[in-house]
Amino acid sequence: MTDDELIEAVNQIRDTMINVATGGDRIQNVNDEFRELYGRVAASLARKRIENPLLYGDLWDWYHRWSSGDMPTYQSRRLYVNDLCGPLIERVRHGDVDNFVPTGWARVDRTVGELRDRLASAETEEQFQAVGLLGREVLISVAQAVYDPTLHTTSDGVEPSATDTNRMLEAYFATELGGRNHEDARRHARSALQLAVALQHRRTAQFRDAAMCLEATTAVTNIVAIVSGRRDPEN
């Protein structure tokens, strides 16, 4: 999609979400078209490396959200959808991309770029699964870049292999984010790591699995880059 086509498609997604949530079309009559359009928008955003804030690729998911109780009025639903779509349209229009900053670890940055490209072009279950496998390679490279067995002790005392991402990064977070003051940061880092690892091995992957894997992998990469000092301001 061109930027203009993408903006038009996001506007159409916005209009459809508002329409079904404010007494307009019945979901079953427009959901197939909506899902197809959402898929094209999600792929285009991934290709342009713009974070996708549109959480509902199916109108039934959107229905469960708006009927959960905190959007009781038509106006509240319109505001919610506009708040989702408005900033996204501005990012597309002005070319602002997501917040992944190169780490300086060449292999990590190169593989993250390839990971995004793979997600943008994936269409089959095998291709979505391949996104997870590539995400695993990113985290292996990240772990190998920062793990030091003389500094970082694993919780079970087992020395990790060169590809044991989970043990290496768990030990890294336990040491570098140790203490009560870092408890929340440590919990967040571990949760992102656990999500990324779980999604990487999902054999029935679909677009949402692959997209969440990309986000979780990027989150872990960003956290490690910050903790290691890679994002510190230059003196």
C-alpha cells in the first residue's frame, strides 16, 4: 500500500468499528471484509516498520471489548476508536516509525530488520512459524552479547549452552536488575522473555502469534540494550 492507500484503509477500519458499535451494520454482515482489510493494513504497517495499535483484527473481538462495561455510550466508543486511529494516521502521514533503536550489535539489528520483513510478507502458517524461529535467533544473539558466566549465575546452577537463551537472559536480569528497587523492571523483563520464548515455539502460528512474537522479542532486545548501557546518552 502507498501511504495514501494505507490512510484510507485505516479510515475505513475506523468507520467500520464505529458503525457496528453504534447501532449500524451487523457484525456478521461485514466481518469478513473487515478481517481481510485488517490483514492488509497490518502487513503494510509491518512492512513500513510502524507499530500497529489496532488490537482488533476481528469485529467480534471488538464487540467483546466495547461491551465489557467501560464504554456504555455510543460517544465513548467513537472516542475510543478515534483515539486508536488518529495517532496512527498521523504517524503514517508524517513518516514516524516505531521505537526500536539499533542496538549497535550488528547481528541483532540485522536480524530484527529481517524479522520485521518476514512478518510483513508472511501469509501461511509455516511462514508465520518462521517468524518465531527468526525471533529465537534474535534472542540468542542478544543473550550471547551480554551473558558473562563469571558475573551471571543461573538460578539452578546449570551452565547454559550457547543457545540456551532463557537461562542466559534470566541470569542476566537477575544480576543486572537485582534488588528490590528493580523488582518491577525485572518482572517486566522476565514476562517479555517468557512470552517471546513461548510464541517462538508455537507450531500453529497465525498472524497475531507472529506479530506478538515480534513485539515481545523487540521488547526484550530493547530492555537488554538499555540495561547494558547501549542506550545511554553520549557524553
